[in-house]
Amino acid sequence: MPRGDKSKYTDKQKREAAHIEEGYEDRGVGKKEAERRAWATVNKITGGGKKEGGSGRGKADNKEPAEKGGQKGGAASKARPKSARVAAAKKAAATRKKNAAKKSAPKRKTTMRKGGVRKTTRKTAVKRS
């Protein structure tokens, strides 16, 4: 088997490598370097190709390399100034409040009249003076 041959990798491992590679490219890493890092990560997680015919017994996946990315993300947010984090938190709170208001907007109420005809009414908010 020539070096770099991916025939012993499962479809899942190939998809995983493609996804990791895409993430590296989004962060500005070159195509070849992103591919190299992606396969290195897949190998670290799964221990190499998992298809039948390889030697040894099945081994559990090592999740540590995948968790490492989350730790890096946390460090990146900690590096931001406190004022930026506070502003982002306030903006998120305002968005949640706005979306909650949309959900509690007046809805149409449907009732049955005599004779099987539907009647639709709209609830209206009472203005306080």
C-alpha cells in the first residue's frame, strides 16, 4: 500500500477528515496544510484506517483531539477585552428578548359555531392608560 493511500479508511473517517479540513480552510490555512492536519487529527482520534483487513482488534476512539478545539475557542474569547464580551452579551440578551416578544404576539383563536361553521377571532392587547 503506497504512502498516503486512504483505502483502509471508512467512509465516516473520510467525511470526518473533509469536515475538519473545511474548518481549517475557513480559518485561512492553505489547502495542502489543511488536508495534512485533518488526516493527522483523524489518525489521532481513530488510530488510523478502520476498514477490515487491518491487524489488531478494535479500539475505542480518543476524543481528546476533538475537545482541544473547544478549549482553543474558550481561550480566544478570554483574550477579548471585557468591554467587547459585555457588549456581545447585552446584544444577545436583547435578541432573546425580541424573539420572546415575537412568540407571545396575539394569535388567532378558532372556535366552532352552531352548524359546524368555524369562527376566527383575533386576540387584541388591551392598552393601559
